[in-house]
Amino acid sequence: MSHPIARRAGMLALTAAMLMPSAGALSDVSNWAQEGVAAAQNAGLAPSSLSNSAASGSITRAEFCAVALNAYKAVSGKAVYVSGKKPFEDCSDPNVTAAYLLGIVKGRTNGNFDPDAKISREEMCTMLDNILAAADIEATEIAGDACIEDYPDVSMISDYAMQPVVTMVDHSVINGITDTSTDTTILAPSGTTTREQALIMANRFCTAFKPDKTPIAAVDGSANLPTTAGSSASAATTIAGLPQTEAEKMTYVYGAGNGKYQSAAEAEAHMVEIVVPVWHLQSDGTKVASKAYLQVNASLASIYQAIFEEIFNGSEKFPIYDVGCYSWRTGEHSQGTAVDINPDENMEATINSDGSLSPTCGTHWTPYIDPYSIPEGGDVYNAFTKYGFTWGGNGWHSKRDYMHFSYFGR
């Protein structure tokens, strides 16, 4: 289903199903670009791979894949999960793989990706346009301030890139540059893009194409939660009335006599979107309040809201940059009854015969060292388990899944 396009002026406070840390602070940002780069970084568009990179240096194809994934998350509100696949012989970058699997990027004709090559302006427009397709967003025709015919070098645009470039020009994502030899404004489709320019354009893209997001009215953090006698409907005093057994949970989620959803269409009919508060870790170590959007099972919406509010109000101010719930795939995510948080730093791993762990998703779990790793007994763990969720970090004998909290313990 296509979403209506919301065009808004000014800085966009990006909120998505997951938020990336603005650790990708560029160095030596040009004076003209400082405000735009700061907006992009605060919006979570700057990946950590750009940390301390020269702002005026040309961005590579692999680097822009990381930026594009953040833009995809922002406009789609969907999670991006790590994959073990390696579609290109010359590149194992997980951001490139994820962008490829989403259809955002393609390889070269020789089957390689050429990750370190400088990305052209028309290639970047094409990747941004592919984000719209991946996110199922329709780029409506608008009467913008810019027009492709305004540029004398329009004939230099490659055939494959013509429609994407037109779209990005129409929506003011990409602007012309000055040709100093002729003192004219040109589009320069085959020209390269600096890192600071790429971040600014990514932020313009999200401003132009991020759909309107409105939290569901029924969810206010405690609404619809059962309460104990004589208590207020706060998260701290509503636990006694919650379902405890699996049978009670099944009835609570699906209704009496009903079972799990058997198709994506059936599942999505029972999902709602909620907005939850999260802490966003800045590159200087400070934390700022932000928000995340989650597609969750409607029956658990109020519980999810209460959980995330407890995490947000906890003494740890635990930072969340990546969080996802519903996804039509194996396990409880297909039911909207499981949540993954900061997957890279809270790995899923098999338990070997000697007790060691082999990661299958994510790279590590180092609580109290990495601020994004979830400690057992910490605010995140306590909030989820308080409301009846099982933590994958200690819930099973065959593996560890430190990112995963599930309502039915699977």
C-alpha cells in the first residue's frame, strides 16, 4: 500500500522503527554545510562508518549504502536485519548486503560491487529512488521549485537514471552545482558527491518522503492495562492482573478459541503502530530524548508502550538506536509478540559444546562495556520480564539471543 507523502519545511526530527546513533561525526565540515550535516547527524542518518572521515571527501558506494539504509529506516519505519549472505565477491560489508537484499543497490556488470568506488550523483539518485520502491512509497508528482529542464546538461543523464534524477530534482533532494568554467548551473549527473553533501541530500530525501506518522489514540502508556484493586493505572502497579500462563496469554493476544496468524495479510490486520520514547546516544557521549515507531500486535500495544516508558524513565537512560517488532518471518516476530533491540551489540549465537558462543546475527554482547548491549538485570531486562516477556539471553538451552524479548518465550 502506498503512503501519502508529507512535505515539510525546516529540519526534520526523524523518528523511525529504529534509530541509528549519530556516531558518524564527520571531520572538518565546511562552514556552509555545518547546519545541514548537524541536522542529518541528529536525525540518525550518519552511520558510524563515517566517523572522523573527511567531510569534503567523496563518498564511496559502500559508505552511501550505510547512509541509504538509515534513510530507508526513517521513511519506512521498518527494521533492517543482518544477513549472512554475501552477494558480491569483492565486498562483505553488511550494509551493502542489506541494501542489495532490499533492492536499493545493484552490483556492477561483472558481478562485483566495487565498494570503494566514488558514487556518482545519478547513482545516488537511483539508490534513493529504490528506497521509495523498497518502502512502498509513491513519489507523487509535484510542482516543485526546480525542474529538470532547467539544467543544460540534462542530456548527460544515463537512461537508467533519468526517472530517479527527475524525481529527486522535482522534490528538491538534489540541486544543481556551479560549473566554474562557464559560470552556469549544471546537474553534473556523472559527478561525484562529498560526504557532507550526501548526508544533506539524505536528510532532504527524508524530509520530502517520510510519511505522516500518528501514534494510535488508544495507546497512552497505561490505557487498557489491567489494574490491581485500589491502585492507579501506572506501569508499576498493573502487573498483578496480567495473564501469566501460556493459555492466558494466548487468549489475551488472539481472543478465546483463536490461534496464531497464518498469513502476512492476517497478521498485518492485527498490527498497530505505536510511538515510544527512546534515548539516543550522541557522539560526545550525551543522550537526547527521541522516539521510535513500532508495528506491534494490537493486543499488546499498551503493554509495549508501558515497557518502553519504563526503560526511558529508568536510571540507565539505556540508548536504543535499532528496534523492531513485527516482521513476517519465522518466530514470534510474525505475530508482533517479539522485539529485537540493538541487534549488532546484542548478538544471537549458538552455544558450542565447550560452552563458547558462535554469533549467527550481530557481532558481540558486552554489557557494561558497550552502552548498547543489554545487561541482565538492567532497565531493559527488568521492564520486559516484569510484563511477562522472556529474554533470549537466558531463556533457552540451545542458543543465546541477547537482542530478543518474546511474549511466549520463543
